[in-house]
Amino acid sequence: MRPVKKMAKYKPQHQRLLFIDRKIQEGGFPNCRSLAEEWEVSSKTIQRDLDYLRYQLGAPLEYSAGERGYYYTEPRYQLPAMDVKESDLFAIYLAEKLLRQYEGTPVYHNLSQVFRKIEDSLPAKTCLGPGSDFSRFSFFSAAQTVIKPGIWQAVFEGLRTLRSLDIDYSVPSATGATTGRRIDPYHGVRFEGDWYVIAYCHLRREIRTFSLARMQAAQLSNVTFTIAP
């Protein structure tokens, strides 16, 4: 039996209201059917939300018979301000600042999108209490080494799929000579602003630690491996 998918209808009403408001603000004349299909709820649920917007929140909401959808008669209308706990907002602020130290990594883009969704879920007007001046906080992270995006992606995929990598690696020496070798990536480590991968080196036949900043090239192979317990 296929697992039953939990539908979005179990999300709080205010999330649906924010969704409906955003769709109307976009000017696409959404209707009950289109909103219900996208949010995966019944048309009756959407109709109740629209009535709540109009009669409880005083939204200038009207239906266009020609466009077969809803619109605001006042284009600059915004939902009433929503109270947000300062502790929650500060947690979001802090996490966003800390995220910047991962800029350039494969996870940075995905996490940034998550934060954009959180921002989009907040109405344009958000109420905060006195003393919520986050400008009094500063964050200083360790200096970041430059890592080529292609190397990041190859190492990330190698770690995720347990596939060997063929790399060109600059050894720490006076000449800075580059050697080609195959490695089996076991574990990624970030230490004092630098990123490393603990891997089995086929050239040296032992487990070694490699700096991603010293990798000049990294090619993901089709060879899989297993990590010994």
C-alpha cells in the first residue's frame, strides 16, 4: 500500500492567508480552484480564507468576472502587522549571519533559499517590541580559503554517493608540485575557516586528510566504494 501523503491543509491558516495574499499581489487573478489546487486543500477552505480576508481583516478584495479571479482594489494593500516573538526572529537573524561562513559551498545555495522562503512567509509589516535593535550584534568568522565551485560539487557528490574522485592536488612544498591521485572521500571537515576531506588515498594506500583549497581539479568517477567499519 502506498503511503498516504500529508496534505498542506494541515498547515495553520495564517500560512494560507500569506500564500493567498502573495498570489493576489502578483496580479494573476487567482480563484478558489487555482489556489486550492496549488495549496492542496478544498475550494471551500480557500473560500473561507477569502471571506476571512475580506470581512475580518478588511482586505479590499473583489472578484473580477472578466478575469475570473480575485484582485485588490487598493494595489498598495498589505496584510495587518503580525507579532513575531523576538527570540524567534533573533534566531533567524543569527542563523542567517552564521550561514555566510558557508558561502561557496554546495549547501549555501540551498540554505539561502530556505531563508528566502522564511522571509517570504512573513508579512510586509512585522511588529517587534522595544529593544529589538539587532545592529548591536556583530559576527566575525575565520578567514575563508578560496575553493573552486566545481571542486566543491565533485567532493560533495563523492561524499554523498560514496564514489571515488580523481584529483590534482598541490602538495605543501616549496615547489608547489601537483600530483594526480584517486581518493575515496569518507568525511568532510571544516576547521578554522578551511575545508578538508578525510579520504583513502590510492596513491599512498592509506587514509589521509586533503585540503579542498589545494585541489586544482576534481573529477567524480563512476567507481563506488564502501567504508570499512
